[in-house]
Amino acid sequence: MTQTTRRSFLHQTTLAAAAAAVGAGCSSTTSAKHLTKRGPVIISTWGFGKPANELALRTLQGGGSALDAVEQGIRLVEVSGNSSVGLSGKPNAAGVPQLDACIMNGPGHQAGSVAGVEGVVHPISAARLVMEKTPHVMLVGRGARWFSEQQGLKVLDPAKDEASYKAWLAAREKPSPGKGDKPDNHDTVTLIVLDTNGDLAGGCSTSGWSGKIPGRVGDSPIIGSGLYVDNEVGAAGATGLGENVMRYCASYAVVENMRHGMSPTEACAEAIRRIAKTDPAGMDLAINFIAINKQGEFGAAGTQANFPYSITTPEFSEVRKGQPLSQSTQKEGGNE
């Protein structure tokens, strides 16, 4: 009787241990199943990101990858004419739009970008081609334009673009920004997708600082500044005055904050507070961030009051307001 009881006990213990091991090994699978039931989550900057999100969702629902969804959503903004993104964006001091873009894929930790490129209708697609067709991460200027042409992307004549902006240039009192000046626009589109497999991808595109010195490159094409994707943790992206993002690798910092347990909103806010403690501008930074973690939680924060961002799932699609930060909130943050 004792021997039978002991055998039964050992058998039950072994089954329990095996079940526990299987449960531990399947935690990511369980999370993926949960995401599958809920559907993908898509987040982007500004109100004009909402149509881009919705196109990204349709791309996913049509069988496209998270990377496809990012590219298609941003391509829509690049030709919308409703933002400072793409060739419709404001030109530099020489009268020519110089565009920046990047894309990043969570699986494989791949990235590609272009900077200071002229005449390319879809710089986000050029960035993806850099990632997928070359051993490089970034191409700039004439090289990026040449590569885009070689890959069959639509490229326009910069001289025609310059002619279309002559009236705008003539109306400007100051042709290029001076030290300490702020741009009169900073409408970068940053779009991040979490798909039903739990994989992340993101991208950025912008024409940058209006009236900038030719050759100026902002944060948008810089991996870790304008965008950062970590497929184990989450992703974050920026919009605003790029110089104040670049100096602090800020999107990377947001993702690292999430790695240490912060919610997406708090991760964005804490990155801003850290920058404000160091930067002479304090909270007068003109920067905003969006973020999403591996569990599909999302959020945003910025120094702009009521910074708008767009969020889309199969259940809803809407524009929300990020957490606003100011000098007073910086003091309240204290030694966090």
C-alpha cells in the first residue's frame, strides 16, 4: 500500500512538474493568442496619422506584414499634402524639400534610412529598400536619390520642386533658421504597428525643419532618436524639434524605460523629464513621443499641450491627447 501510494505520488508530481514546464514555455504563445483575439494595435503621431493607421490596419487584414502596414500607412501621409511630410512639406533655405525617413523591423532587428534626399516621392519606401537590398543602414543625399532611382522608385526633378516654391521663398523674411530659433512646423509622421503575432515594426518620415540650412538632418532617420523598435520590449517614436531628440537618443530611452517596467505613457514622460533636467531649454523643448509595449499597451507624452496622436485597433480608431508636460511637472517629477 505504501509503495503504491509512493508511486502514485511520484507520478502525480512528475505530471505537475511537466505541466508547469509546459506552461512556462508557452507564455509567449499565450500572449500571441490573446493578441490574435484582440487584433493588432497601431499608433501614430498627430491627427493626420489616423487615415494612415486605418490603411495600415487594412494592409494587415489583407495579409500584409507589420512592415508592409508601416510602409503603406506612411506612404499615404507622404502624398496627402496635409502635413510637412513628403514633397508637399516646406523646403529648405534653398527652396528644395530635403526628406528624411527610416523604417525598423522588430524581428531580426533590421533598420534602414535615408536622409537629405531630394525628389523621392516615397522616402519611406527608399528606407525599406536600403534595409532589405543593401548591407547598409543609411544612405544620404545624392547617393540616396541615385539608389532610389536604381530601385525603380518614383523620383521627380528637384528643379521643378524649387520652381513651385519660389513664391513661398519670396515671402519669407528670414531664409534660414538662426541659432536658438524653433521651426514653424514639425509634423513628422511616426507610425508603429504591433501585429497579431506580437511582432513590432515602425517608421518615420518628414521634410524636416522649414527653411533649414541645406544638408541639415533631423532625428527622424536616426535609429534610436526618431524611432526605436525592440521586439522583446516595445517601440517608440518622436516628433518635434529633432535637435532636442537627437542629443539624447530619446526614442531608445523611452523603450529602455518600458524595459524597466514603466507604462508607455510614463516611459515617454520620464524620457522628457530626464532631457529637461539636462537641457538648457528645460521643458521648452518642442518634443513629443508615442510608445507601445509588447502587450499592446500604448501611450504618449509631450511638451506640447494636448499633443494629438492617433490609435487604431479593429474595434476603434480615434485621435487622443498625450500627457502634457511643463516646467511645473518637471519640478513635481523631482528625483524620479
